[in-house]
Amino acid sequence: MCSICRRILDGLNDSTSIKSTALKLMTKIINDSFLKTLRREATPYTPVWMMRQAGRYLPEYRASRKTAGSFLELCKNKNFATEVALQPLDRYPYLDAAILFSDILTVPDAMGLGLHFVEGEGPKFKYPLQDEEAIFKLDIPDVEESLKYVFDAVKSIKDALNGRVPLIGFSGSPWTLATYMIEGQGGTDFMRIKKMMYSRPDLMNHILKINAETVSRYLACQIEAGADVVMLFDTWGGILSHHEYEHYSLNYMKVIISNLNILGFEKIPKIIFTKGGGQWIAKQAKIGADGIGLDWQTNLNKARNEVNDQITLQGNLDPSILLSEPKVIEAAVKKVLDDYGVGEGHIFNLGHGITQFTPVENVSVMLETIRKYSKQFH
Ligand code: 1CP
């Protein structure tokens, strides 16, 4: 068991030695513009990375996946995970961060739900949580053991980066993980989870508590393995009603941030991203995150005012724009940078993951425009 998980089990009673572990981990990062922006410090240009930057739009990714035999093999073998995590950085010199190559669904898999991928249909679980018995059997897994392959991948990617850019570790939010655990797959209408939330809030909260505790340990171990920043993907927080979002999604993300801070990781920047969550920015700004991700429906300028220039914003180009042509892309990128305006605190990103149909050269157009045009704002 990693020392961090041991501390959590021991009741968080010796945070001093954890702090020293955290300090030991700090290595010199050559391009630290992404980290500086998360600390709201000055940078010469607006840093950028892309959600799903290592993925199917890259021919080299498709080739690696073919060699590996499956997507899960890419995740579980640290050499493949390292190879694909570095592919976008090798192709595009203007990317300012790397992200761990893995998936949010590794966590429910470690809980015994049986993740598998059905060709053309996406991820599915063999044992979804569809009755009370299964829910009461659910437990916090031995994260260090069952997700060791993820921490091995973090270490290996971190070594291969050799300080080139920072490495982002990540997890799904407790709510977003629960949607897959209860629905059993992606692409549903979320009726099962919503029925449970409204009719059996006790069961719903039981699952979310287990998820929050598991994710806290999972991210702590990723930090210990070398992640410089962590991000919570709350892809499905936006399906919640205005009255339920805070209770069922935001508060559980807050628990994770607090746990990481108690463990001595206050200095590790934390980003949250609720897709469809633009109306709740003022609330998101209060849970202790250093960065808030925004989808493309959100008005970046208004969001900046809402966070009072106190929290870094990440986003928010519509990924579909990358399917168009250079002139359109250039204009759209400039609009996003203009929306944020002069000053620090903006990380350029897409409003959601890059689509698999994106022409690789369009990404270069976006990145070159950001690098050139954003200098005037710094
Ligand atoms: O090769 C393939 O066919 C697999 C496609 C793929 C990839 C490249 C999946 C399956 N996951 C990933 C990698 C991945 N997933 C990364 C690391 C790569 C990078 O960013 O460079 C990350 C951060 C994720 C996170 C993830 N997985 C999220 C949250 C972010 C988001 O996009 O909203 C979610 C919801 C998932 C679930 C998932 N995994 C894969 C698919 C197709 C899905 C979506 C399922 C659905 O709801 O329809």
C-alpha cells in the first residue's frame, strides 16, 4: 500500500511526513506556463492543452492501438500508455501540458464492476449497480494494488517527459463515475441513476461517498507517482437539476479537494470541469479548486467576472470548429482569447474532448494562432 493510502486509512494523523513526500516530488519543469497560469502568475502567452489530446484523431495513436490490440491494453501497459501520452507533444511543439493516458472508468473496474469495450458501442460494465444487494456490496478497493498499473503509467510518463511540460493526473467525479456504475454503459438517458437519486437518496449517497473516498486515494497516489496537477472530469454533472447539482456532484468534488489538502497536497493545483455546468460557476469557485474548466456554451468573459479574477479558467473552444477550415479556426480561436481579454488566469482548451474526425493539420492552426495572438494579452 502506498504511504498516502496508508495515512488515509490511519486517519490522516500525520500530515507532516506526507508534506515532505510531496515536496520531494517537485522536479524542475522546463515549460511551466501551465502551472504558472494555475497560480495566476505572469506568462508570455496563453498556455494550452486539449482534452483527449492523445486519441483517435492521431494516426500514430491508431497505429499504437492496433499494435496493443485494444484500448484497455494501451492503458494497462505502461510502455504503451507512455508512447501514446507523448504522441501529441511530439507532433505539436506548442502544447503546454501532458495528460496521463488512462480512462475514468478504471475506478469502477477496480471496484469489480467488470469494464469492457464493445466495438462500435463504447464502454460497458458486466456488473452494474442495479439492485440494493450490489450497492451494499460495493466497497473502497485497495487502490494501490488494483490501480497499480495507472501509477506505473504516471511514473513512466513523468520520466519520459523529463521536465518538458507538467503532467496532469485525473479521475472522474464521484457523480460522473456513478452514472456509468448505475447505467452500466455510456450513451443512456440517465433514467436509472435519476430514479435512484430521487427515490432512494440513501443508496445514491452511499455510492457517492464510496466514490469520493476512492477518488481521493486514487488521486493522492497519482500525485505521489508524479502528477503535477489533478483534474476531476464531471462530464455528466450538467444533467442534474439546479437543485441537485450542488448536493450530488459539487459537494463530493469538494470532499476530494479537502482530502487532498489535508494530505499535504495544497500546492498541487486542482481543476474541476462540469460539462454543462456554466450556470454554477459562482458555486464551483467556492470549493477550493485552482481551475475551472468551461464548455463552449459558457460565456468566458462572464465567467471571468463571476470568479472575480480569483480562479483560473480553462476552455472553451467548440471542438467541432476543428472540423472546419483554417480561416474559420483562426477567427474562432481569436474570439475565445478576446473573450477572456487582457491578464493572467486563462488556459486555452477545447470545451470538451477533441473529436476523432479532426484533421491533424487543423490542430496546428489552432495552436499556432493561440501562441501568436495571445502574446498581446500578457
Ligand atoms: O481508442 C479508443 O477507441 C478509445 C477511445 C478512448 C480514449 C482515447 C476512451 C474510451 N478513453 C480514452 C482516453 C481518455 N479518456 C483520456 C486520456 C486521453 C487524453 O485526454 O489525452 C481521458 C482524460 C479520458 C476521460 C474520460 N473517459 C471521460 C471524461 C472526459 C470526457 O471526455 O468527457 C469520460 C466520460 C470517459 C468515458 C469514456 N471512455 C471512452 C469513451 C468512448 C468514453 C465515453 C463513453 C460515453 O459516455 O459514451
